[in-house]
Amino acid sequence: MAPQGMANEQEESAKGREQKAANEERKHKTGAVTVADAVDVWVPHDLTQKNIFDRMDACESLLNRNKIDPILKRMVTGDEKWITYDNVKRKQLWSKSGEAAQTVAKPGLTARKVICVFGGISRESSTMSCSPMAKRSIRTCTGPLECSTHAEESIFDQQRPNCLP
């Protein structure tokens, strides 16, 4: 007799094979309809009225659940982004046929690259502006209601700025 764990594994693998065969059969039957495989559920690209109403019902139930148990208020968001605001443009150079093309030096490291770090909890967080005209400050939130302003410092990044012609 096989142990209980091995029997469960065999049943699960058999179910997986059956599901894969059903999906393959569905592929052949829906030759004219284009479908996408999303997490082992076939979703048609062109939604019917029933599909649309099913999605609306799911969204409404999630919103109603959020009123009872506010899960969205517990979500913590945050991000950081390097921003270059000294974007040097290269100019096109024309040369006569037979002449060597003029060489243009790549721009070096710049102090005009800053990192913006922002974060918070749901509605309490806000997107900050890191432009040089924005009073040269970065607003950082330490909690949902506590926000402080720190002076912006130029940060040298060891990577060359991405400037395309």
C-alpha cells in the first residue's frame, strides 16, 4: 500500500493532466475566437455582456468588502526614482561626402541628478515634485500624518546620463 502523501500527489498530477488536456481541447474548439491564457483561466479578448457584468459584480463585491474591512487603507506604497533634469541634447552634424565625421564627446557626470524617494500609506501619501524650481526641497513622509521637509542635496551618480541623439 502506498503512503497517504504519495496517493495525494498522484491524484493531483492526474487532475493536472486532465486540466491540461481540457485546455488543449478548448484551444482546438475555439479556433476562430482569440483567447489569452491568464493564470490557467482562458479569458476571451472580446468580452461579452456576461463577462463585463461578471467583472463589475466582482469589483462591486471587493469595494463592499473594503467598506467592512478596509484593506486598502493598510496598503503601504513607496518608490524611488533617479531624475535627470540636465538633459543635454546632441545636435546633428552634417559632413560632406568623403570627409570624416566630426566626433562629439559624451557628456560627463552631472550633479543635476537627484533621487526622489516617496512613500506613505494609501491616501496619506502624495507624489512629490523633484524639479529644481520646486523650492529645492524633497518632502518625505515618515508616517501617515507626519511629514517633514529636508533640503535637497546634489547626488553624483556614477552612471553616465542617457542622452540619445
